[in-house]
Amino acid sequence: MDINSPLSGNPSASSPPDSTADSSSTRATPGYSIEEISTEEGLSYLKDDWNRLSESVEHPNVFMTFDWFRAWNQFFTHKDRSDRRPHVLVLKKDGGIAGLSPLINRTASRFGMAVRKLEFVGREGDYNDLVLGNDPAGQINALVDYLAQTRRQWDLLELSDLRDTGNTLAIIGGALSRAGLIYRLLPEKEKCPYVPIDAPTSIIVRRLSQSKGRRTDGLHTLRKKQHRLERLSAEGLRVRIIEDPSGESGLLQKLIALEAQKRVRGELSPPFIANYPEVFQSLFDTLGPRGWFCIGLMELGERPIGSRLVFRCGKKLWDFLTAYDHTFSRLSPGTMLVSALIDYGFSHGFDEFDFMRGEESYKMQWTTQMHQSHRLLIWSPGWVSRARAFIYLDLKPAVYSLMGKGE
């Protein structure tokens, strides 16, 4: 796959003719038509089909659901009060909706230069996908053709945390080269550690303990912690797995309270859920009843002392957020909740526990296996767009490097 400077052109394909392609809500492509949805009202009509696709694709992704997109887009649109708007490309075939590319359109600025960007709804999700549907090759080619036709309407596509499911990235690279669009494909800096769930936690930990050079609490330590929990159960200590947060009164407030106690290297950690309570309440109410959530909660009586907010995506458990009351660190709430969730996954037919973005030491005690996501940058081939992309992506890092600063 070619990696090109925004000013260098793509040596594997010639640029398309410089004739314009006026904006249109629907454009025909071989086998597909594409409709661009750019309003909240238009989004509302997609809800049922979007949900159907989210729940039926081969590699389900909670961050690509209708409700995730709508909740975060509404929040950021209200907060920024800018020209941000949806840019959802709907692929239709034989009269029905066959796929979706959930993007937003916004104007970014750097050094006084405005750049018209297409991107995913935000960086709050750890994995993103370009297409929802069961025909990746056909849909990707249709989308790239559409982007080439509408190249006068945008300067830069920046698709972060892009998963490679199957040979998706190779298909994207081939389609972009064929269409004459300039692009870079870069690995994201942070990988995603994961643990295959092929046995109960006790067996998985035994394997880790037997692995040479591994830093892990080991089976003996884990058993000691489990026995301690069993002894304290008489005093009201318990671990629960909550599958539908919408049915748990006061759960959001409990998670926010735990975040307020979370410490990293002795310092209070910045909260996340507490910064977006309306977003998470919306997600609880919409995604919860449809089975996307799985929340591990450790409590002493009525007092929450540890939590892990996990998403259920197909046969994968995605560990999204964790927090615990530092007062009870001797009970290792985080470790014990991972153990409980892996056991839950094993008993319910899940095959992987994904710690998601970041290679923190507590994750690496469990695994050395990693998922790698990518960042895809695509430029409109016009000189103005290429200059804007250069200023936006390359000039600022170069200036900061000369000044001896990080970005």
C-alpha cells in the first residue's frame, strides 16, 4: 500500500480529470447508489436500518451504531456551535440500505488555514470501521468512487483508529489508487492488548504463571484474592455483571462517584463519564436494552468500590472504562473484575477480552497479544486541498520540532 506526501501525488495511479462534480444527494455507482445524509432529520430516518446493520455484520462494533453516532454528534454539535454536520454515506442496492459510512463534516483551522475535513464522529471510540455491510469490496469501491466524484467538496479525510477486519485495508488501498486519490496509511501509536477467552480465568492465569519472563500476580496470588473476597462476602462484598444498565437505578451516579476516586500513580485521574453524563445516559437507555453493554460492578453493601464498563461486540468483550475506590485497593477491584468478566465471557460463549487502546502495565500482566488499528489520511488531488492538507498535517509538527516541543 502506497504512502504518499500530500504534495507528491500517487505514483500508482493518475489523478482524475479536473472537471467538477456538483454536489448531489444521490449518485449512481456500479451496483450501488449512494445518498449523503447531512441533517439530524435525515439521520432519524436511518435508525431502523442502521440498527439492523449494526447487529448483523460479521464484526459488530458498538462505536459504529446509530445511537453512539447520534449521542456524540449531538453533544459536540451543541458544544462547538460550529458548522459541524453529519456526512453519512448511505449505500443502497436493489431499493434497500446495504451499508453505511458514518462520517461527519467539519472545518478545522491551523495557522489560519481552513481545512474541510471528513472524519469519524470522535476519538471517544477505540475502533472505527469504514463500512457497515456484508460486501466490503463492493461497498468500499462505491464509496471511493463517490469521494472522487465529490472531491471539490472536501480537502482531507482523516479516519482514525480504523480496524483491519479481513483484508479491508488492502481493498481500501486498491480502490484509492485506482481512483487517483492521494493517501497515507499509518499505524496508530497505541495498540490494543487482548486475551483470548478459551478457558476460565484460573487456567488462563496458570498459563501466565508458567510463562517465562512474564510479570503477573500469578495463580497463587489470584486465589488468595478470591478467597479474601469469599470471606468478605459475609460482610456484603459482591461482584455483579449488569447486562442492561438502563434497568439499574442510579448506576450512572455510582460510576461517576467511582471515577472521582480513581488514581493513577497516586494522582487523581481526570474523569470521563462525569464529563459526558448526558451522553452515557443516552447510551444506557438506547444500547443497554439491545445487549451492547456488560458492566462489572464490585460493591460492599450498597457502596460501589470498583467498576468496569465493557461492550459486548459479537463474541468479543471490549473493556472500555475502569474505575475503583482507591481506599479498597488492597482488594484489587480491577484485577478481580477482569477475572469475573473473563469467567462471564467463557460461560457465555465469548472468545476474546479486549483491553482496548493503550498498553498500561496492568493490561500487559494479562497478555502480550495486540490488535493494531490504523490512521487513514486521504487528500483531494487539487492543489489547494493538497496545500491545506500539508499545512494541517505536516507544518505544525515541523514547527514544533524546530522549537524543541512536542505536539
